[in-house]
Amino acid sequence: MKKVLGIIIASIMAVSASSAEEVIDNDLASTARLKNTMRKFATGLDQIQKGIIYNDRDKIEMGVRVLRQARKNFLKRHGEILKKQKPGDPKMAMYMAKKSAERIRKLVKMMSAEVHNTHDFSKIAAAYTGIFNQCVGCHQKLRKNYAK
């Protein structure tokens, strides 16, 4: 009886340990995907900034395309890992991310319209600054424990 009980307990512990490793692996993979998406955002912003500095509409358009691609389904792809950035209040983390994503969407749309229609680089620069401020604000609020 003790042997059977020991085998059952050992089996349960093995399954639990494997489940814990799986959760850790999933978190690492999710974190890596999020970092990859953030690098795409940074690349898009970098291209837009260079386009503004050099009055290069093509570079701005390329940066806008990169931002649109990076933000596509952002919350669906990264929502769970974002919630873990504020373990005490995951709903607040999602609320902040949703608000920031919506503002970025509007600013990207405005920037795209300016590039295609009026070519007003001061408005494009203002939209760029707005997007950058959204990034910084979200990172300050959600990434307090991220760098550990």
C-alpha cells in the first residue's frame, strides 16, 4: 500500500513539475514574442524619424507600414503577458494597453493621411511625438518590474 501511494505521489509531483516547466516555457516564449513586436515598433519609429529629418516621404510611409503590421492583433497576441506586468491589477494593465493601442492607431492613421495628402511634416512630427509618448507612458506604467 505504501509503495502504491508513493508511486501515485511521485507521479503527481512529476506531472506538476512538468506543468510548471511548461508554464515557464510559455511565459518565456510570450515574452520573446512581445520583445520582437516591440523591436518592430522601434524600427517603424526609427524609419519615421529619419523620414521626418530628411523630408523623405517614402521612409515615413515605410515606417507607418511597419507600425501598422506590428500593432495588428497586438492585444490578442500579447494580452496575457501584458497582464502579468501588473499582477496585482491585470485589468488595469489591459485597460492601459488598450487605451495606448487606440491612441497609437489614431496617430498612425493621422500620420498616414498627412503623408499622402498635405505633406505637412510638422503634423507628421507631432503624430510621431504622440506615438513615442504613448510608448514611453505605457512602458513606465507596465514595465516597472520588467528589467529584472
